[in-house]
Amino acid sequence: MFSSLTEKIDGVLKKLRGAGVLKEQDVIQALKEVRLALLEADVNFRVVKDFIGRVQEKATGSTVLESLTPGQQVVKIVWEELRDLMGREHAGLSLASQPPTVVMMVGLQGAGKTTTCGKLTRVFTQQGKRVLLIAADPRRPAAAEQLAALGASLDVPVHRADRSPATREEVVRFCSEGVRRGRDHGYDVVILDTGGRLHVDDELMGELESVKAGVTPQEVLLVADAMTGQEAVNVAEQFDRRLGVTGVILTKIEGDARGGALLSMRAAIGKPVKYLGVGEKSDALEPFHPDRMASRILGMGDVLSLIEKAQESFSQEQALALQKRASSNTLTLEDFRDQIKQVNKLGSMEQILGMLPGAGKLKTMMNPGVNRELPEKEMKRVVAIIDSMTPAERSDHGLLNGSRKKRVAKGSGTSVQEVNRLLKQFLTARNMLKSLVGGKPGKPGKSGKLKKRGKLIRALQSP
């Protein structure tokens, strides 16, 4: 995510951080490089000009340049302006005082609107809310089928028409009936997956205006494709002009190396980005926090989001049970497999590294023999090998003699050598974890033993 922009800006600011004394010309030159990096990231020219102007005005004053740490002061100003550019703080969804809360999803075809409806539904259901989905795209039957499949996977009902509405009036009537159903049956949230087009036109906007007037939603959320850059901003301006959107959900953000749409959106339409779509899975929707994103763009990481993800994936009871088995050296291959699956829930290795401060340095410190581009495939191979074992073998790896290893290799589509390598990695990790955990469950081991973490990482990376 935004790897190209982060690398360039981090390189510029690194020079400022290391400088004991800064002159005004040093700051101006650095900001020229930041300006170029932002323009190359497809950030709107007007937005870049205003941003650089504000930073330069604050960063070239005597208070900053004559301070003990001028470089750090400039970096702080850049961070604050980046944060404010994207909205300063997280903007949540507006809920109705009397249920149901009506959320109207709008956007062009191909932006991921229907998929995002499913992701947003999951967010609400995890909060204990009852959700009703409305298939309000009259001209694309496949959208209703897709929404029905998403609803079934989430155990959420979908309001569908027996036949596709032929006129604008029928579309509005159908949507109003769906909202009425949600109200009568006690649903907390009603989400409308409205019609889209390949491009903005008067017919589409007129229909959406009529639907909005008919259902009076609390939220009108525009779903936009981040990878289209400034085109996403142009689309947002047109939708906002006609519909008055309340917020934006940017999709496909994990594949956007530049970040132009995200950095330009708030300044362009004055409405907040509320969520980011970061993958295809149903849980790949993250609340957007401008302060955390500013830190990630400047290479400072986003540890808070990583902690929140970890808390969702790991329960305290599981952690304590694992620590107890690690301290007594009784971890099994089943524990090993379960932990790999839990780590996978945090996201790809690239996403996890992107949330850590100094992610670029971490990548260079990794074992050169590790395939950095395909770590997820390596973990899937490990899981496949362990899944090919019997429950008894997973509980007691000592049962794995030569013939059993051949059977496991055949069942997992791997080789005996790979099975042996996995067993070696498992035993190394188990012994290292015992040393790290030490003491009693719930208490850390001796601090001196923490130096062995580097050895543990290298052992797990060894081919």
C-alpha cells in the first residue's frame, strides 16, 4: 500500500531527521522533493500546492529552525498536515435515533460496490446488529445473485424483486418496500446496493436522486476504486454534486502503490473517507484513521491497527494456553498449524510489515534465502503438510517414521525432504519458544533470553 510514495518521502525526511542544523533553503529543497513525490503519486495538483504551502509556512519559521531538533520538528509538521489533509480523525457512520439506519451505497460498476455491501454487513453483524440487504440494481441481475450469495454466507436476508423494475418509479417503490420491511421486522440496519454504470450519466443520477428522496438514508456512501487515481476523485465530485454523499469507501487500496485518490479525496469534495477495502475477503474492510495513515506514509508504521487486528484474531485464553504449553515444551504440530492460521488472519506479510515502523529496514534484514514475494504460499504448504497427518501424528511428531513421512508427503503434494524440513523448523521453534517464555504462564521469561528472538526468526526462515 503506497509503497512507492512512502519510500520517496521517507528518503527525503530521513535527511532532515539526521541534520543537526537546518537552514531555510534545506527545508525548501526537501519540500520540492516531497512535492514531486506527491505529484508522481497522482495527487491533485491544487491539493499538493496548498499542502506544500502550509508546510513551508510553518516549517521555515525561526521557532522551528532554531530549535534543538529542527529536523524532527519539520517531520512533525509534515505528519500533522498529512493527517489534516485526509481528515484529522476517524469519521464513523451516522446511526438513526430510531432503527433502522438506512445506508445507501452508490458508485460505478467495477468499483466493488456489491462486495463492499457484504463487507459492511459483516462490520455491523460483528457489532450485534441485525442487517437487511436490498438488491436495488434493477438492470444487472448478476448483482442481485452476487448479493444473495454474500447474504447467505453471512446469514443475512436479502430483499429481492420477483422481476426487475422497469421504470424509475418501480425502482423507488421497490427500495421503499425494502426499507419498510426492515422497519416492520425490527432490523437495525438496511443496506441498499444501488444500480451503477460504466460512467456517470444523467439517467443514473436521476434514478439515484429519486431513490434517495424515497428512502431518506442516514448515509450515502460512495464506493470508489482507489487504483483509478484522480478519476476516482472526479467521479466523487460528480456524485457529491448530485447526491450529497456523506462519505467515501475506497476499494482495492492494497494494490494502490501511489495513493493519489486517498490523499486528494477529502480536499476535493469535503467529505471523509470512512473505510478502506484492503482485499477480497469478507473481513477486508478497515476503518480509515487519517493519523495512522499519515504515520504509514511517513514510514512510521501503524502499530495500533496491528494490535487491533491481533486482538480480533487471538483471544487471551488461547494465548495463555499456548504460553503454558510453550513453557512446558509440549507444543504440538497442531498448535504450530493453528498459530500459522491465526497469523494469516492478520493479512498478508506485506500488509503486516507495512504496519511496522521502519518496514523497509525489516525487509532488508530478512534472510536472503526467503521468498519474500510468496510467504503466504509457503505457509499454506506448511499447513497442507500438517493437515495430511493423522491427529495422533500431529499430537506426537515422534510417530512420523519413514513410511508415514512418505504418506504425508504424497497427501500434501510435497516431498519427504520438505516434511523433514518442516519438522526441523517446528522443533527449533518449540525449543526457542520455551527459552523465550521461560517462567510461569502469564509472565515473561528472563530479559537476557530475548536476544534469542533473532535466532528464532532466522530458524523459521531457513530453507
